[in-house]
Amino acid sequence: MKPLFYLSLLALSSFAFANSPLPNHRHIAITGYGETSVKPDIAILHLSVEHTDKKSAEAKAEVDKRFNALLKGLKKFDIKESDIVASRIATSPRYEYSQQQRKQLHVGYSANRTIKVTVNDLNLLSDVMDLALSVEVNQIQHLEMASSKEEELQQKAVELAIENAKSNGAALANAFGASIGKVYSIDAQNHEQIRHYSNMEKMGNARMISADMGSVSPGTYLQDELTFKATINVVFDIKSKS
């Protein structure tokens, strides 16, 4: 059954290279996979502040007030200005549909601003979220987990993919009484990062709901793993064993 398995592997490898130029001489096309995982050590909060008022200036002033309160509070956690990114305030007319008059009525102006805060110490994450809610940030839109070693981990995944391609190529060639020779071509463009943090998002939303109810309780945030993946397509020359 072993030869059949290797023939199937060869067929799959050839399919992966269907759109790539292949040499006319004897060769073997191999796809190598690499994967490495790590616990996140950085949290990125995507926040939204919004307010509607009768006048555009008043709506903007309220959003400014909440944003400034957030900045002031973040200083207590030694979060640098470089770790805070905020969009410009956007204002727009606010309309609501009147069932009685059967038309849209102008009810005021809405002002909003989005803010991204990078928390480099996960021990502070709960307190930073509490601060955001206390200054009336309307929504924690998204909680993104990351790693300070992202480039190193992605490179490690690529290295593992290379070793996997070499190992698979050597094993497949050996099964047919041959060995791999020089590399004809390499395609290592397929990199992927998978962020497993759905549980953290759910907990963040739950805290916001409890805050609205006036019953915020401290919680522990689950640190799911980040997975870095790499795929490398390699074409080796094949040479007969002497």
C-alpha cells in the first residue's frame, strides 16, 4: 500500500503546481507545510465613541469629552501615545422615520470617533476595558490578540515548511529508488496567521452588557493561541541512486 500512498501524494503535489512552470526533465513537485503557535502577549482594543445631539458642535464636544477622559485614564497604565490611534471626529445629520408623518425627520447630529488602543501588558486588559466603559465609550467593537514576536514566529513557520518539503521530497523520491537533486523553483508566498480569540470577544461583550446593567464584575480573559502557518511549493530535480 505504500507505493499507492506515495503516488497519491505525487498527484496532489502536481495539482498544487498546475499553474506553475515545471521543467521538462525528471522532477518532483512538493508542497511543504509549517506551523507554530504561541500565547498572545499583546491586546489591541478597537473602541467607538458616539453621541447624538441637537447641534453638531454639541455632539462633537461630548465625543471630545469622553475621548479626553479616556486618554487621561490610559496615562495611569503607562500606555504610550504611540499605542493609541484615533480617527478624526466625523459628524453627520441624524434622521428618524416618523410613522405619523410617514417621512424622515431631522432629529439632530451624530458625532463619532474610532480609537485603537494597544495594551502591551495583558494583566492590564481588564482594567483598561473597565476604564473605557467608565468614560462611556459606546462600544468595544473588536478585541484583537497579537504577539510581540510575530515576525520571528512567521519566519519559524517558513523554516518548518522548508524542512517539511525537503523531508517529503526525499521520502517520496526514495520510495521510487531515486533521490532529490538541486532545487528547480521555490514559491513561498502563502503565509497565514490564525488568531484564536473568540472566547475573549465573548467575554468582552459580556462585560459590556453587565456594565449597562450596573453590575460589572472582574473577570479572567482566556488567552487562546495564535497560530502562524506557512506553505512552500518546491520543485526538485530527481537523480537516480548510484
